[in-house]
Amino acid sequence: MNTLIIFVKKVFMKYVSLLFILLIITSCGIRVPFTNQIKDEFGLETEQQIRKVQFFISETIILEKNKKSGNQSTDNDGALVSSSKTNQERIIIPVGTKCIFDSFGDNGELLVRFEVGVGKTISFSMLNGSTSGKYFFDANSNNSSKGGKVIYGNSTYKVTNSSAIAYLQVVRKKLEKRKRKDTIVKGMKI
């Protein structure tokens, strides 16, 4: 009889542990691309509604600005000296960085903000002819081999080619409430 009770307790604890782990896993959301389908499904048409959504980026975005200067002169020995100096400024927004909705652009793009500051927004829009509906990083690119350019914080930056595949993501959760009542019948004895 004691071994049966111990066995039942072990089985019960095992199921309770599995149920607890399953509850933790299902309560966590997964990151999915932000698309027009999600926008329609959750009724995110107005700025007020979309401001409540936490966005993330799918890839690292790198913005670069180079400033070169140089001059030519002669040194004390009469040698010709050509000197140059390059200052490089990079803004790196790592994969998974949180951002918030700032405003809608003129052509329906989403302007999101990663930090506080004047002009520190980045545009995301759907690509022409795209069937996925994802909102990709929108760099003004006339020549894709040289990368695009964006204005960030009132300065113009060159966008690295690897940044062009970044798109907006949101966390999607499924909440399912289930109530269960188990009654264990012990039986009757004469």
C-alpha cells in the first residue's frame, strides 16, 4: 500500500512539473514579423492603437558617416608629404533592439524611434511587389550596390548593405485559459 502511495505521489508530481513547465512556455510569446495581416487582425489602424505595440528589429542596423580631410606639404628635409585623416562615426542598432512607433510617413511607412532626440527616427515600409507584407528598413537607395542613405538625428548616414534586410518584429502570445477539476474516487469498502 505504501509503495502505491509513493508511486501515485511521484506520478502526480511529475505531471504537476510538466504542467508548470508547459504553462511557462506557453505564456512566453514568440517574435513574428509585423505585417499588414497582423495590423488588420489586431485593428492597428490609428496612431493611438499602434503606439501600444512594442517593436523589435530582426537584424543589426549599421549607419556610417565618414569625414575625410587631408593636405599636401613638404617637411624639413624637402620631402613631399601627403597626409590624410578620416573620422568615422557609426551608429549600431543591434538585432532585437526595442523600438516604439513614432508616426506614419507620407506613403504609409512606419517611423519608429530607438532613442530620444530630434530626427532620430527610422522608416520601415513594405517593399514594392512584396508578398510577405513585412515592413523592411527603408533606406533611400538609388544605387543598391553602394547602399542607401538615411537622415538620422539631422545627419546623413550611409546604410550598410547587411542592414537592408532588417524588418520590424512584434511579440505574439497566445493565451488560453483552461479550468479543470479532477476528483479522484477512492471507492467504497464493506
